[in-house]
Amino acid sequence: MHQATRHLVDGIADRATNYVLNPPRDADPVISFASPSELIDTFESAVGLAFADDAPAEDNADVLAAIDLVITHSMHTSHPRFVNQNFAGPDPIAVAGDWLGAALNTTGATFEVAPVFTLMESAVLHKLGRLAGYVDADSNPMPSLPPGMFCPGGSIGTLFALQLARHRHQPDIAQRGSNGDRLAIFVSASGHYAATKSAALLGIGSDQVTKVATDHEGRIDPTALSVAVETARRHGAVPLAVIGTAGTTVTSAFDDLHAIADICEAHGMWFHVDGCYGGSALFSSGQAHRLAGVERSDSFVWNLHKMMGMTQQCTALLIKRPEQLAACFAGGADYLFQPDKQFAEFDSGDRTFQCARRIDVLKLWVAWKAHGDAGFAARIDHAMAIADYTRQRIAASDGAFVSIVSGSFTNVVFAWVPPELRPLAALHPADLDDQVRTQLHHLPPQIKARMQAEGTGMIGFQPVHGMNTFRMICMSTTLQTTDIDALLDAIDQYGNEI
């Protein structure tokens, strides 16, 4: 390797390693916030963000100066006071595993180019399948046909699951195209938008997705689901699939999966579970009950890059009957998937729409081996303890904060109330006076903007029951009660100043 290249690689690697092992914390800014024009101007001092028509090779020192700017001005998701998304800072061991996977730079399509990783995928998918109740504990722990696949994100996992559902409904669809049946898909009103996007991409049509009513916390109403299915059938549609949600994006609500399974079985529908966020509750013996009934589903998508801290991204799509995968997706490329080569039965590339795939399993495998089942369970239990503390702080705030959705998992949805409105006459936004609701609705964006500008925290807000509310996502293993105190104090300070 050329000495200059070695110097640059070492410089970038040293910075990355230091960041992973010593991320920002406490009073360090969560972000050094800057506008697009400010960022463009800042990078001009090192290496500009844009490329000229005849872009030169930049000096190593300038490139490393630009790397420093990248780190400084990026969102520090590893900071414990980053509670903005359904993911947080990565597990350092997972980061190292991801680096190794990138360095080895292979694809997961065939055994011959990924012999170790093929077996890793089989072992990890089998273990996840055991947790979900898809496979027996005493079955082969590394089958040549594991119960699912890794795929690039939860939305793609849902897309694949719905294609499997459609293939089961019409087994010759891959060859002949749609037979013209108007298919209907059902998901809760709190479910992920992947349902409508998948329906649009598959040609089913987003209008054929029924968003079923939920209760106050965001759980699907089984009675409303039954009515919706019957209504669709009466209007000439074929009920194809129901997407149950295990951990909604905003309130982290869990649908009653047994009730949905009963309805799916009664109508011959595919049952897909979106466990992208809440699926990891299965790692904790104290929280696994939230997914009771998942074992009755046909497919289950699970993002390990959310609660488990794997690097973006690490998504498993579990399939109850994995023999359906090849029938649905196989293209039979004879230059790649030759049946007469060694160990061809382990080739996974023709069981999914993708061919080349990143080796997402390595980071999960190495982190799981390092932490063990007990370590993974402790991660979930810590998140729950911090969320419960947050709910206690809100309840004891003398009306400064009010819970909008009580919840019982890791997301805490609440509002900050100005002193002149305390105590709030009603807790449900629909029951508030219009003027009060409007005032509360406009506060979260202003408070968040102050937090961004000063770098004191990063918390999400979104409309819940028609009113903007804060959403505290308690997930990071570095998040402590002192960070919750600091975040709530900052919200209270900025709210009073505004």
C-alpha cells in the first residue's frame, strides 16, 4: 500500500475508532447545528462538498480536516440525549463487525463467495425463528433453508412479505401477471406507511389499503378489523393480508396478535407482523409477552438496527414456510446458481429479489456472541426502566408535563404545558379548548428548534390525536435518568422562555 494511502486510512480509522469508543455525552452538544448554506461555506475551508468538472485529488491533510468537519457537524446518535428516532447510537462491537464485513467485501448470494457468512445467516435466522416460535428448538440450528432472509430495511421486508402473500393467492402470478383480482390489505391507522408504499409498488394500489381504527394508545381494534374485512369482501375485493404491528412508530403500541390471527385464519388471509421496532421485546423474558401470537403469523419483519443497536441496517424477514421463497422469487440464473456445484443447497441469492447483498449478519452475530442472550435481554430491560422513570417524572411534574398517551413500552408521548394553563383541564387533545390546543400544538416545534440550535438534546415531535406532542424514545444503553432530567429541564426552560 502506498504510504500516503496508509496515512489517510489510518487517520480516518483512528477518528472513527475514537468516536465509537468515546462518543459525545453529558454537556457535549448532540449536534453542532448549521444551515445548508453554512455547511457549504464551512467545508470550503477544507474540502468542498461539491465536485468540479475536473475534480483534483485533494491533499491528505485537507481530506482529514474535512473528516473532522463531518464528525463535528453530524447528528451524534450515540449521544445519550439523542432520543429523536426509533434507533440510537450503535453497539461498538456491532460497528467493528460492520467494519470487518466491509473490509472482506463479499456478497451473501452464494455459499462459494460467503461460506462463513452463509452459515452465520442460517444460524442467526434460526435463532430468531426460535424466539418467534417459527421453528422448534430441537431442529437443525444451521439449516440449508433457514426461516427467512436478511433484507435492506423494514419497508422492503414488508414489500417482500406482501409479494409472498400475493404469490400464495395466485401461484402463477410471476409468470402470467395478475389475474385481475382486486386485492385488499389491512393495517392499523397507526401502522407504518410501508403498507401503502408496498401496495403501490406491487400494483395492488394504495387505495386498496384499509387503515383500521385504533384505540387511544394506537392498538388496532379487532372488531373494526373484522368489519373492514367483511366490507371489502361485500364490495368485491379479495382480502389478501393483514399487517399487525408490534411496536408502533409513535406510541410503541402492540396490536393483539392473537385476535388478528383468528381473523386471518377465518378469512384465509396472510398474516404479516411488522415488528421492526418492538420485535426485540422477544429478547426479554419480562417483555416477550407483548408479541404473544406472533408464532401464528406467516411472516415477521424485525429491525435489529433499532432497539438492539446494530449499525444501519440489519433487518431480518422471518418466513413461517421458507420453501415459499424460491417459488416466489427465483430467477434461475444459471451463471450463478448452478445446482451441480459444491453445497449449492446453501445458496440464498435465488430466494430473494436481491442478488448481491451486504453482509449484515456479521455485526449481529459478533455482538450476540459477545453479549449473549442475557446481555441482549439487559438492553431491553434497561430501556424499559428508563421509560418508566420518564413516565414517573412526568406524573410528578405538578402539571408542567402531561402524558398524552400513557403507554407502557419505551416511547413516552407527552406535552409541555405553560404555567398559565396548569393544571390542564383535559388530557385528550380532542377535549381541549380550541385556543388551548392550538397553543400547545405550536410549542413543540419552537422548543425543538431551540434544542437543535443549542445542541442540548434531540427529541421528536409529531401530531398525536391532532396535536403536536413530544415523543421521548428511551432506547440507548447510555441513556440514564440524569439525561432524562436534563432533557425535561431543557424543555421546561425553553418553553418558559418562549
